[in-house]
Amino acid sequence: MSSKISKLPAALKAALTLRNPNSTPCPRIDVLQGVFSRTRSVARSKGAEEGWLAVSTATMLTNNCPPALACLYAFATGQEDANKVEEPVPLERRIRIAALMRETTIKGCVFVGVPKVINCLAGLTGGLDNEVKEALDTKSYRDAEQNNLPPILERGIKLFRSVYDPHTEKLLTKLGTYHPDFPGFIIRSEYGPLLQAPPDMPKEYQISRALTSAMGVACLRAASGVGPQLTSHVYGLLKAQGWEEETEEDKWLATEEGAQWIIELTDELSDVIAQGEEDKAKGRL
């Protein structure tokens, strides 16, 4: 029989306000936009603007800063300043920016967990302009495939091998000693359906193998304390070259220079968010 509690007791409710229950506050908008402007210019010089967007999204996600995701979308679509007189970013491009950020964020479930993803998807969605909200595809391509497990497993093990070979079998065996369900869960529930896009998903809503590795590296770098996993996914990024439908940007991201740039960009953005949090804390004293 289910409980009929309609509200929490006062003492329990008060306890929930302790230990920093809120998401990370957004840094000052002018400071954040300055970092976005500088880092995007560098990315453009390397032909890596989508990489910049994916890494920036993943970093804001890991730092649990939903308002910064809305700010990033506004900046990327040229809507950060209502007083600027510029050609508006075409709707098709704005949809791609929103789709890339949305897909990057949901893939973050693998690296940072569902609660932060919920917070940041809410922040991103709240920051989208109405025209894009109405135009974004609302079909769930992953749900539509759930009754057809073999291709999910095939895609999952292919991606897993591309990251971990020649150590795949050894790693899966080791993970199985931690919990017998663990290897199957990773392939069936993470690498197959989530980190790999379903074949029916339109290309403009997908992010590439290299971008997926780039956002994974950014998440793990920003998280800190997960050095072995970060190292593994940097190797996975460097092994992303030659994947199907690879772009020139993908090729560059999967180089030593590209990996170094991803790490440095993640650090710079994380430092800005940390400084913003520190400034907000000082303001409360």
C-alpha cells in the first residue's frame, strides 16, 4: 500500500537544504561570453567549431551549470546581445546547434549521470528560442529500436572495441568480476543505444564518433578524480580516425594536437565556472 504523505516534515525538508543541493551558479555573463568568444576563435582557426560546441557543452554539463548552457546556446546562435545588428543565424543552423548540444548532453548520462543531465537539458531547453523549439525533431529514435536488440549489441561492441582494443576482452572480463551484469549493461545500455546513434536518426541530429569521444574526454576531465577513465577515453579519441563518414574536423580532433586542445579548453571553461562560483560565495559573506 503506497504512502499518502503530501509534504515532507519540516526537519527533513530543512536537512535537504544543506550540503549544497543547488546547481552551480552561472559566472558573470560578460566574463563567460569573453571566454566563449576567445575559445571559439581558436576553434575556428583549426576548423573545429563543432568540437568547440560539444566540448563546451560537456564541460558546462559536468560542472552542473544549466544557465551556462543557455548562455552558450545564445552565444553560438548570435543571440547573446539584443542590441547587436547582425545577420541572424539561419534557422537550419540554429537547429543544428541545439541538436548538437542536446545530443551531447544526453550522452553525458554515461559520464556524469542522469541528475546533471536532467538539470542541464532543462537549462538548455529553457534557453532555446521558440522557433527552434517548434522545429526540433521530437521523435525518439532510441525508443523505437528497443525491441530490436541484436543491432544495438553489434553497434555497442563495435564502438567499445574501437576505444579499448586490444584490451577489450580482458577489460570486459575484469568488469564482470565487479558485478556480473556490468559488461552487458555497458554494451547494451550505454555504448549500443546511447553513445552510438540509431541508424534511423537524421544526420543533423547526430554527433560523430570523434565528437562523442571529445565530449567524453571533456566530461571526464572536468569531473576530476577519474584519471584511468580519462586516459582510456583519450586513447579512444586518438583511435577515432578512420571511422565511417569522418570529416576533416573529426580527423583533427583525433590527433595529439586535437586532444591537447580539448583538455585545455575544458580546463579553461571549468576554471571560469569555478571562479564564478567562488565570486558568488564571496558575495554572500
